[in-house]
Amino acid sequence: MSELPLDPALTTGREADREAVGVPELHEVGCPDELREEIERLVGLYPDRHSASIPALWAVQERYGWCAPEGIRQAAAVMRVTPAYLEGVATFYDMLHTEPVGSHKVLVCTNISCWMAGGDGLLDAFRAAAEGEDVYVSGFECLGACDIAPMASIDGRYFGPLGDTDAATAIEQIVADHEVLPDKSLLRRPLAGDSGAESRPHPAPPDAGASERDRR
Amino acid sequence: MSETRMLLANAEDPELRTLEGYRRHGGYASMEKAYGEMEPDEVLSELENSGLRGRGGAGFSMGKKASFLPRGDMDKYLCCNADESEPGAFKDRELMQRNPHQLIEGIAIAALAADAGRAFIFIRGEYATQADILDAAVAEAYEAGYLGDGILGTHRRLELVVHRGAGAYICGEETALLDALEGKRGNPRLKPPFPAVQGLYGGPTLINNVETLSNVPHIVGKGAEWFRGFGTEQSPGTKVVSVSGCVTRPGNFEVELGIPTRELICDLAGGPPAGREVKAFYPGGSSAPVLTAEEGLDLPYSFEDMAAAGSMLGSGSIIVADDTVSIPHMALRTARFYHHESCGKCTPCREGTNWTVKMLDRVVRGEATPMDLDIVASVQENIIGHCLCVLGDSMAMPIGSMVRKFREEFEEVIAAAGPDTETERLNVVRAPAETLGAST
């Protein structure tokens, strides 16, 4: 039996040609001034600078559309932590994207109450309507708005209850940069027990067999 | 039956969101009383005497929790848990959106009782609208001298930061919340030490839910005795209950604890659509064992009665399933949530949620045998109590209850739903990669 060359990484846990990346220096990363100032402001809110990691990653995502590696390096340089530290944080959270996504984000709830009201079909409708557009559509776990099931979060704002035709309308409005579904905005909704609140027939439940096809 | 609105009083007024509007309805009077006329110990004993129980899920006495914080000069912290992520729960969203200053006032008073100089509101990242509203309200409160240095002319200081999470159910677990707030991945910590002794940045920390803290101004303003006039002996006060699922008027209803559950579901929330019947419901969010209509509808809605029935009031979130809902499919939907949200730190939860999803998936695809139901049930037993936090238990309890109470329905689904086509059979083979991988 011939001997294969053994990868040193297997025995030592280190790759010979790769050095561990330390804390990058600010002058190495080309951090835009506004981003640096924002992250410095965030760091100043906490007794320990590490606490600013999620807010800093939000700032990176706001600037680049996702947590791009160069953005993470910039944030790491300002925060004086390693990029790996911030990557570790970013990968833990569903809303921080470590891959490029569309400029607009639609999250459709497919959890229990929304599923009962047709959330899976709504997700399909959004996916179909967003085909070819610069809009990221994803199923999501409970968004905390079961009162407006089925619902979606569109660029961070909540809308519901949505019918399948609302999906196409919303995507058109998003792409045209118009106000999205003004009548369906959660903010305009009265309390359920108040006058002005309407009762509505609960939609027929999803077909049991079709409902468990994967949606995410 | 009508609501008893204390926390949601005047919530229909859009101006309530502003400092001026809140003050017009009597806001910040309790804080002025607490900071001006009361000693911190008096505030603490008022909270203890009120019997207020935590509204986040565990139902532990809020005053007692605050009294666990040691005295001394060390830095102490208060964290408001606004990471409401339990399926079925949306009450904190309503409270923050409609009345942010009530929460800020509650935080300021609780911070006085706990002698905390820094407070954080950890709000889930999805609640961007509510976080914006809170940010604006916090800025107003600083401006008006309710926060910052020398509050209301005293020597006291309180800094309050609204900290947005980024999408992780586990961060609602109090020690995971602390890790997330310290800038780490949100993994739970081993307890003890409890946060009251060693919490945020190693300092004593009081962690309370949004609704719990929103009760504080009312208790301090009108007194513990007055507060005890609402609700039951063991569950004083009102509760904002989120009702959703198969009801015609889903939403948040504020009621006195102890009202018949049927009134909440069938009167206030409108009940199921005509011609359909309540089959089962989760009385306290998706983590609560389900109750059948016969078991649960006529029980008083209180912490003690739900516990006696083998379930829990939890966060006060009712999800109703009517007779058209397939319980096995609902079980799969529930298990998937916990599988997705398990942080992966403890084996019983990480593996248990994974295998439960796989087995329930087989059940609804007709690939399972009735023996598999026993395995599903035994997996649940092997999760409960064996992890650092209760996320795994939160799946095990409802799934266990569904298999136990609706076993015949599971067996029918197994018998009836055999895969019809080659494609579906292939889907079963593909399931681990496509349907079970990290999603969203």
C-alpha cells in the first residue's frame, strides 16, 4: 500500500499556508467614514464593545445589502475584534445574510397560525410574482403577527391578512417604488376588540397533503 | 363578556405613542411618585405584594425575582425581554407599538427597585416598526428627564438602550438573551448562577418581559391592593391574551385572569367559522401542551388552572385548531419550528428536534408504522429536563400531548397517506437535505 501525503491540517488543525486572521487595522480595510462613525456610535452605547456586534452587523447589512466579507472586516477593524468573531455572530441569526440577497426582502410566515390560514400558498404566490425581480423572498418562522395571518414582512414592515393576489400587487409596488399595500399595513389596524375591527371568515384550511411540501 | 383594559387602556388613541399623549392620559405620574416619594424598598415590596407574575412564560413572581438581586455598589442591570418569538404570541408587539412610554415608565420604576443604572430593551429584529417607535419614545424620555443623569431631580441615573436582535427564537431564553446582548451567538448558559446574581457582564441582572414591566406603573400608581382586585388570588391582574388560528376575530384581548377560556375563544375572538368546531388549542403559545375542546374550553384562564390541566398559560397566547385542521400536520409544523430554532448546544434538543421532525415527516407521508408513534413519544421524554434551557422541552411537551391525545388521528394518517407516486417516494429520500436543512 502506497503512502498518501498526509494533509498537515488533519493532524495539527492548522493549514501551513494559512495564517489565522487577527484584528484588521482600519487603514487596511477602507471603511467608509459614515459606516465607521455609525459603528463607533454603537460601540459607545455599551459598557463592553462586543455588545455592538449585532448592531454593527445591521449597519453593515444596511450599507451593503448583506453582511459582505469586506463589510465584516471593516466592522471588525472598527470594533477591534476579529472578522471570524463577527462571522460567527452573523451566521447564528436568520436576519443577517452572509450571502448576497435582493435589494428588497419579503419574509412570509409559514408558522402554525399562518399555515392554517394559507401561508404556504402565499409564499408560493410571492415567489412566483418575484421571479426575475430584485426581490428576495423567503419563508420565515413566526413573525409575531398571527392576528393578521397569513402575513408577510416586506422590507421590515408587516402586512396582512394577505390574499394570493396581494402578493403580485405588492411585488409590483415594491419594484415601482410605490407605497406597498397601504390598506393591509399592520400599523393601520385597530385593536381586535374595538369598533372598526372586522371579523372575517377564516379561510379554508390548506389541503393536508399539499401543505407539507417543503416551503423554505 | 368584555375586556378589562389596564395596559391597553386608551390604546385606540394614536397620540398615546408620544410623550405628550401619554402624559395627557396620566402617564409618568407613577414614576414621579416612585422617585419622589418612595424608597426603593417600598417600591420592591409593593411589587411583591401585588403578586404580579411574569408574563413572559414562566409566571414567576416579579417582585420576588427583583428581590433576588444582591445589594451593593456593583453595577446592576435591567433587561427587558422584548424578543417575543413564540408562535402564537404577539401581545408585546401590540403593547410596544401602542404604548411605548408605559414600558419605559415601568422600566424606570423597576430599575429603581433593583438599583440598576443601565437598562436594555432586547427587541427581536423582525419588530422593526416597534423598535423605531421605542427609539423615538426613549429619545423623548431622555429629553424630558425621565432617563439619563439626575432623573427627576434625584441623584439617580438610568441609561436605556433599545437593542435589536437579528432573528433567533432562542434569544428569548433569558441567558441566551444575555449572551446575545454581550455580542455573542445566543446560546443559553448553565444555571446557576442565575442572572439575578450573575447576569449581564457578570453583574446582577433583572430580566422581565414587556408586559410584566408594563404592569409596574399601574401597581405603583394605584397600589398592590388595588391590583389584587383584578384576576384570581394566585393570578392577580389582567392579561393581554393573543388569540389566533381558526377564529374569526383574531387579535389581542386584555382580560382579567380567571375568565372562562370559552369566552376568550368563542366570544371575544369570535370562535371558529360557522359550521366548524374547536377541536384543540394551545393555551399558552406553541410550547404549551394542547388541550382538547372538552378538556379546556370551560376552564378558567389562569396560571393555576392551566397548570392543573397539564398545560400552561405561558405567554398567554391561544392558537385554536378547529375540526378541519389535521393534528399530525400541525405537530410537524410545530416540531419544525423548534428544530429550526434549536441553537445546537445540547444534544437531546439538537438531535431530538431533528429526529422528531424526520419521524413526523414520515408519519404524514405514510412511511411510518404505529410503532413509530411510540418512538416519537419516547424521544419527547428523553428531551424534557435534559438540556440547559427549555427549548427542547417546548417542543416535547406539545408534541407529546398531541400524540397522546390524538393517537387515533395519527394512526389514520399513517394508514391513509401512503406515497402514491415514485416522485413522492424520492421526496422522502431527499427530505433530509431539502426540507430539514437550515432554512430561511
